[in-house]
Amino acid sequence: MINVKQVHKSFGDLQVLKGIDLEVGKGEIVSIVGPSGAGKTTLLMIMGTLEKANSGKVMIDNNDLSKLSEKKLADFRNKNIGFVFQFHQLLPEFTALENVMIPALIGNMKQGAAEKKAKKLLAMMGLSERMEHKPAELSGGEKQRVAVARALINDPVVVFADEPSGSLDTDNKAELHSLFFELRSQLNQTFIIVTHDEQLASITDRTIHMMDGRIVEKISD
Ligand code: ADP
């Protein structure tokens, strides 16, 4: 499903990724943990096509990302990749329902079909009663659940989440954990989640440890 081979990345003189190899199978939920500055977000951005590696290869669903033109890459990203960020990044002027529908409409899904699907996903997130609300009228946990629904609307090959619980208080964190726990049994959806949240990492199928630009067996102090 996802195959990363010897990925290197530098920003100027700073070597951030020093030869990353990683394979993730279909339906797997993988967490990436490690100290700040280890390169976790950079790796996520490269796998998510938002950043380019200096060398090495990333394959997603048998597509070699380095072989796609910018235009094809943007299309590939919208169709195959979902994102959930620490700060939900919902569009404030649109309702929850509209926010979830937007990537489907960009992908040329018909309005009616997009609405039906968005409603189904919002129901799965426990948000049927909240979908006509705008982001400012939703709690932090609700906004993150809308962001998860939005990430799932185009049936992506993979969803990348960067600190999805990072901005939430304890109660909202617990809610997001149980959501991921439920999604694990309801969907055969691949998720790759960068997190400092140990509880969230503990409910994933596998945890990858990163340190100083490398994947390591365990974080040594
Ligand atoms: P982590 O997610 O593990 O905290 P990051 O991947 O965010 O680590 O960052 C790794 C290192 O790369 C940090 O030292 C960070 O400052 C640097 N870095 C990340 N993105 C950029 C960028 N766009 N330009 C320059 N340096 C960057």
C-alpha cells in the first residue's frame, strides 16, 4: 500500500531525514512518535505529497510519487489522500456539512451524492445534529471529528494525521480516542498518525519510533 525507500530530506544544511524505510499495509493504523525535531512531520508531509524528498522513493498504491507531474500530483492528492491537522483547518464561512462536501465537489462528485456521503460520515462521527453549524459554533472535539469526516469523503487510500489530538483538552481527547477506536473496527482505512499522545498511539496497530531523522527500535533517553 505505502512503501517508503531510503528517503532523505534536508532543509539547507540541516539533514532532517536520513534514510527512511517504511511499509504500511492496507487498513493498518500506524502511529509515529518521537521527540520534537525528529522529522516526523516532514516524513508525513513527504508521504502526503505536500513536500518533496531529496532522494529515495515513495510509492502509494503502486504510484511512484516522484514520477507524477505537479498537476497529476494535486489530482492524486485530492482523490487518494486525506489529511487531519492539529488545528482542524475547516473553512469558517461554511457549515460542517459543506466543509465535508468540499473535497468531494472538487473531485467532481455530484452535489446530491456528495451531500449523502457527507451526511453518512458525519453520522458515523456522531455529528448528525451538528452538521448545519459553522466551525465557530462547534467544540474543539467536534471540529476535529468534522475534519476526520472531511478526510474520509473521497475514500482515500490513506489518511495522514498530524497531532490530531494536539489542540484538545482531556475530555475532547478521550472522545477522539474512542472515535479512532471505533473507526478501526468499522472501516478498513489506512491511517498514519504523528502524535505525542501516548494513549492515542496505544490504540494504533503499530507504533514507529523516530529519532534524529531515523526510524529506531525504541527511543533511548
Ligand atoms: P517533528 O515533527 O518530529 O517535530 P519536523 O519534521 O517538524 O519534526 O522537523 C524536523 C526538523 O526540520 C526541525 O529541526 C525543523 O525545524 C526542521 N524543518 C521542518 N520543516 C522545515 C522547513 N520547511 N524549513 C526549514 N526547516 C524545517
